[in-house]
Amino acid sequence: MQESVAGNRLNQKPLSAFKPLFSTLSSPTIAALEGYHQAEFVGPRWLRRLAGPGLRLGGLNGWWGKLFDIHGQGSNLVQDTGGLHPALPVTAYSRPSCIDDKPCLMVVYPADARWPWPRITDELRWLEEEKTLLGMMIYKGMGLQRFAFPFLLHPVGKTVENSGENPV
């Protein structure tokens, strides 16, 4: 994952700065999610270093980002030598945030998905005038719900040809 200008700026912040930042942002509409979104890990160095191995344990080795249709149905995407592949379905809903009760798009995972995904939600809000989404991954269990782990989703369009990646 290549580091963006926004990512570089956010990587200077401690983990404790992300919830207050998230609370200042606006919620996207479900229709605005349509298309491919390339992920970027952000936050303190220790978190960025653990993100890839943590996702690998959850079955998302090579996580590239997410793909959504106009109705909020989507998938996590992983990349390997064969290109991009859907790996874990998701659904986005407009809901109050677990962080601050303000509107957000909440991305949920199927109840029958492998652990830990049924206990995780991703919350999304716009960062940088609707050009990038700040996501907060929240694990609901074992006292960890007070932690929210940040990531960015960069919209790249309805196809990924313009990003140099292979389409799904």
C-alpha cells in the first residue's frame, strides 16, 4: 500500500487522536460508496506494522480494499499475483456511530463469517472534502470496543483500470 498525503499526515498522530478526528467528519451516503476503494493503513507505526499480519490471521491476506455497489452490498478485496479477488462480503448501512452516536456508514460482516469478522464493524466518514474515507474498525468483544483502529479508503472509481490494478 502506497502512502498518501493524508496517510502521511495521519501517521504522525497517536491512536488517541483518531476518535476526536472521526467525530468532526461527515457521513457519506450509501450511493457514494459505489465502486472500488483502495485501502491504506494509518496511525502509529506499531499499528501499521501489525495491521497486515492481523488481517492475514482473519483470512484477508493481501487486503487491497473494498468494492461496493450502489445499494451498499460489497466485498473486501485481496490482491495476489492473479489480481484482485473478492474475499469477504460486507453490507453498509446508515447508522449512528458506536464512537459518537452521529451518523456514519457502518460496514458489517456476515454472522457466519470466520472469526473475528462477525464481531467487527467498520465505520466510515469523509475525510478531505469527500475524496477519502476515514474508516474506524471496531471489535465488539472482550473489552476492546473502546478501541477503534483507523484506516483510509481511497475511491478509485467504478473500475480499477485507472489505478494500475487488475479488475476483479
